Amino acid sequence: MKFLGNLGNTALLSLLVFLTSCREEFVPDIEAQATGILVVEGYLDSEGLSSDLKLSFTSSISDSYEPSALEGASIQLISESGEAYSFSEKGDGIYTFQQDLDEAKIYNLNILLPNGNEFSSDPIQPIITPPILEAGFVRDENGVEIFVNTQGDENADDFLWTYEETWILRPRIRSPYIFDKDLNAVRTRTEQERVDLCYRTVESPDILLETSSRFENQVVFRQTISEIPTNDQRLAEKYSVLISQKALDAKAVEFWEILKKNSLDLGTFFSPLPSIISGNIHAKNGDSRAVGYVSIGVVRQERIFVENSEVRPWFFSDPEFDDCFVSQDALTIGTDIFNSTFGGSGVSPVRELMQGTTIVGYYYAPTRCVDCTLYGTNEKPDFWIE
């Protein structure tokens, strides 16, 4: 996360200065304490579903790198009656929580950093999120809309939706062959080495909020989760989306609405943010600061699949790969150029050159056009349905 302090308007001014003058770049004078702020992100499921808490530090607006992940922290959730639940560290600043909690109790989140700084949350009351009534999709002239229907109640009026998309990737050129450096030869790929079928998973960048009391009987109908434009790659073959529905309290809604506004104004989720955003995490010692809001509640989830055959006509072609080609000449087995080329020059064997019934060489293509693992994973997800 990058941070703007109180300089939201100054950011716009500095952009105007940059556009109107090439002589000297304007760099806003940002207070040093606006960097190195602890960022806490997470919604903890209270019924045993594995959920993640992410810790990172803010960086200077002039830095081009991503927020720095915070590793080595000790995190506990403590109930009002004294039960303590620990988090396990996954790496890259991600800490996993998986417990079945008593939703009638109140909890506090405690975070101890490796440098000894401590942070604690305000008291958190878990919310029992109503179930998703329906999750589905509709095809229209603009593409495909993914939606949910739900109904709020007296305990859960405000909702936050997140989603995780997974889809099939195919390379422009498919090859059964691999150059084995240990054997110094081309051989047929094993099933585990396949690069002609991959899966890509992406988490939602959007902040999707709605208040059910705005609707009759608190029924939220056709809440848009995602809109996939016509001929988008995601529906080229098969697509799946896991939708998570989370109820929020009033203070959490205020935090997410401010965050959404700044994300839209400044570009991305957790972009440089005005210092008006704080949340429910506070330092227990020193001058440390924190940004973020942690909620606890029942996370309701629904997964749907969409086949290409369900949305046709749908034609996907990525112009990035329009220059992909198979060589007109084959490299002959056993030559110096054969081994040096396939040993690491960015091309891969794709077709065999036959002499009678014997393979004597291979035609080739750029590896980026052949290997889908450059863009996803060839390991089929556990949830994937053929």
C-alpha cells in the first residue's frame, strides 16, 4: 500500500504540474510518518472456513514497488472469556485462521510484530451472514453478467462481496515435446509436464457493497458481481467463479466506502489513501500507526461454472500472440545448434521432422507461444469439474 497522508488534492495538483511543465517534476512533501504504517486486511470466518489475514507496511508514494509484506508476526484472537486462537503463517505476509467460534461472544485481535510493537483491534462482534439465495449468470449484448440474490435481516443489513475467478488457458501453439537438459535431448512430455492446458486464478480487485434495507423485504436482487465483456479470454473454454458474501457492521461499511471512493479516485485497491482512513486496528505502544478493518462473521460462498457452449457465439483471439509461428526449417538432432537452441534461447520444439519412420529433427516456436505455465498453472484445481 502506498500512502498520501492529507495530500489527496495535492496529488492532482502535482499531476497537473507534471503535464504542463517538463522542466522540473513536482514531488509533494509527504510526512515521513505516512510511510511504514501497518496495513491489516482480513475478514475472519467464524464457522471453520479457512480465512487469511494479510499484514504489510505502507511505502513512499515515490516508490514503484508493491507494499512490503510483514513476516514473523504473532497473531491471536482472544475471546471475552479468555480463549485464545492463534494464526499460522503462510508466508508473504499472509496468516491463516481456521476456527469454529461462538458468535455470541466478543473478540479482540492482537498483533505482535517482530520489533516488539503491538497492535490490538476494537472489540469485534461476529455477524451471522444470511445465505446466498442464488448465484448465476446472464448473457446479454455486452457479454456475461455474474450475479447473486440475497436477503438481509435485522442482524445483517450491509454486505460485502468478494470473488475469485478461475479459467482455462490454452497456448496459441501446442506441443507434446520438451527439451530435457539432463538427457540433452527432446522427449515427449509427461502428463505432469503438460503445457497445453493451464488454469489461471485471479482474486477480485473490486469493492462490492450493498445495503439490503434499500430494497423491499431487504431482498437484494441481481447484485452484479462481475461483468465479462464479449469475447473475453475467461470464457474462451470454461470459467468458474467463487463468490463470497460477508455481512458488515456500520463502522466496517464506513471504512469500506471510504476505501472504495479512494480506490476509484486514485486508481487501485489500497492506492495512496488520505489519512482519514484508519479502521479498527490501533497501536498499543509507541508512535506506530495502523490502517485496516478486521471483521468476523459467517462467510457464505457459492461457486458457479460457465461453459463456452452456454454463451456462444463467443470468439476469443489474443492479438498479443498474432506473431506466433512455427519455424519453416527444422533443427537436426545431434548438431551443436540443436542443443544450444533448445537449451535456453526462448524457443521450444513443437513438430517432428521425419525421415521415413525416424525422427531426425524438430521444428520450433517461441516458448511464450507454447508454454501456458508462463501465465497460469498446469495443476488442475481440486474444485474443477470436467
